[in-house]
Amino acid sequence: MAVAARTDTRRSQEMFRRIATSIAGGESSYARLRSGIELCIERTAGARMWDVDGNEYLDYCLGYGPLLFGHHPEDIVAAVVEQITTRGYHFSFPHRLDYEVGERLQRMVPSMELLRFACSGTEATMAAMRLARGFTGKEKIVKFEGAYHGWSDLHYISAHPPVGAAAAGLHRAPRSVPDTAGIPRAIADTVIVQPFNDLEVLEQTLDRRGFEIAAVLIEPALANCGIIPPLPGYLEGVRRLTEAHGVLLIFDEVMTGFRLAPGGAQEHFRIRPDLSTFAKVLGGGFPVAAFGGRGDVMELEATGEVMHGGTYTASPLVLAAARAVLDRIERDRDTMYPELNRLTQRLQDGLLRVVRDAGYPSLVQGVGPFFQLFFLDRPRERLIDYRDAMGHSRRDVYAAFHEAMQQRGIYFHPGQSERWFLSTAHTDADIDQTLAAAAEAIQEVARRLPPRSTAE
């Protein structure tokens, strides 16, 4: 199947330049687009996007993960339209969607004995960190190198630290490194950074410093350096260690929540954390998040001893979307996840075959319907932490592959440290189209960046 390359994005380029005259950097988030091949989107439907030049793209970015059901599914759109046209879209008072969505969350995620709504994953995780400190009376938070929990001063620490010669010897003793200018060193010092998938280091840290550690904050599968799944027994060991040292365990399920299973990663891996944070899939593309967990911990929110608030928290507009999302998950759970996993596995296997047949050492790692394809410096069986992923990735090859695929109408995030998402809107025909494009794209890449000899 020949796949025509599409190179005419002049209108996107012109629009992006105009946007950049008023919006700093051309985007109101971090740099999500690669310079020179920016896209400006006109419309979307299902698993597809169309840019302002009229080019069609099969989308594996899915709004950075929220769109488990694809772009603007009818039931979620209808629920939001019905709410805002018949009842209103902003109250700042309690309303029935509070308990309707809250009870659904309790039913699907049993660890959420009590919860609160927020507006973003960043905000929810900040709230959980403050709550852990308030409950324990301790100030330090453990996080893991390469994990992204949001952009705030409190936790934008060591998400993308250096991995070159200057960082040699830090594999098992990573430093707490602010990821942006403007974060005070004093705040960074409240975070203790650990290597993922290393129970021995975590045990030593808790033995030595447990008296000052309020919580361990963890993505059950790292999703900011590609996908790094937990090693067998690792999460169970983290749970055991935190309980033994009187330290709260916070699962950041902003990425994994409702994507791996109806109850998120904690259902998938059978681990019950003390607190959890959710966003992305919860709103199906609308800006809603939640945090919650043990009733005795959340009681500090109920009494006001720990403060959390916000004008737009629990907006009826976004909770209408969340109710529709959770209703659909509950209705389709027995068929939806097996099919998503089947399609994802087929895509992973096909991509790996195409890339390896072209001579590139490579690896696919994922959990459920999200994954990353790694181009490697040499063959490896697995990548177990941030330094593995960043230290052995051929990011130049990945960037070239992304560009060649984008030109053939397949879109996924341009960064090797990100990931591919699938939705219920994707089909076997979409997988066929993607693999056909990949077979052509990798040959184009090979002409520009030939595979290295594994002996080099």
C-alpha cells in the first residue's frame, strides 16, 4: 500500500507565525510541536485530525491522552450540551453532579473513600502533596527521576535532568534538579529524587530519612521518558516499604487512570495507594481532575485543616463530561479494554517488525493502550528507568521517523520521551494504514540516518 507524502503545510506555518505574535512561543503550554513542521488544527473526528491546509492525520496523540473515545464522541458532547443549555455551566455551589460523579469514582476506584475535584492534573497532584504533608506533619516528598507530575514549583523537579557525562555516577543517587528557571532551590530541596524500579535504593532512603518523608509520589508506570513499566514486584515493594515507615503512597494516575483499566493502574497492578490523582481520561478532553483516598487523610480537607479550593473546581460543565465518560467505561468495560489492548499489541508488533527489518535496534514498551517505540544505540531487552531510556535512545532517528510519518498522515508526539495513545475510535484499518506508512517512512529515514553497526 503506497502512502503519499504530504508536505504542504504553508497555512499551518503562516498561522503559527501569526499566533506567535501574541502568544509567547506560539503555544500556551510547553513546546509541543517541532520547529519547522508545526501543525495548526482546523477540525477533528474520531481518530483523525485535519489541519488548516486540509491534510488529514491519523492521530495517536489524542490531545495528550484524554481522548480515550477519540475526538468529540457524541455521547460526551451531548451530555455537555444538555447541561449547559438546560441547567447552566458555572455555579460555584454544590450540585447533583458532585455526588453522581463522586459516587461513580468511589465505585470504580475503591481506594477513593473521599475525594475532591480540581481543574488539572498539576493542581490535583499539588493538592495531594500538601495533604500528605498536613496529615503526617512531615515535609519531604519522594519522587522518581524522569517522572512528570505537573509544571508547578512543588514537583517540576528532575523530570528531564541531564544524563550525559556530567551526570555520571548518579544512576542510583540522582539529584533534585529544578527543570526550569524560576524554581527556588529551597523548594527543590523538599523533594527527594529516586531511581525508578530500584527497591534497594528506596529502602535505604526510607530507613535513613523516613522520619522527614511525608509521602512517596509515583507514576505506577513512568510515562514521561517513553513508557517504563514497573518491574515484577516493584510496586508491591513500594507499598510494603511505605507502610512499614509510616509514609503515605500517592499514585499519580493522571496518565494511567481509566486507561489501563476502569480502576486505573491500581486495579491493573492490584495495589491500593493512600491517595490518588486523576485527570485526562476522566474528562474526555474537558479540564477536570480529582484527588482522593483514605477517609482519615481526606478528612483534613473536610475540616479545612488543609486548604484546597478554586473558582472552577467541580464545574457542572466538566462534571457532565466526566459522568458521561465514567458511564461509558462502566457500560463497555468488558469489551472495550480487551479490544484496545488487542489493537495496541498489533500496532506495537507491526512497528517493531518494520523498524527492526530496516536494521535499527529498537524496543517497544507500554502498559495497556499506550506505549513508546524506542530507537536504541544497541539491542536491549528492556529499559528500566529514566537514565536507561534517555541514555540509550537515538532521538535523532526518532525525530526523523516522526517527521516522515507526519508527512504520510500519521501523527504522534515528536519527542522520544513521550508516548503513543490508542482510542476506541481506532480500527484495524487504521493499524494497516499506520504500518504501511511506517514501512515507507523508515526507508526514508534510513537514507538520511543509516542504521549503525551494533559493533560501533
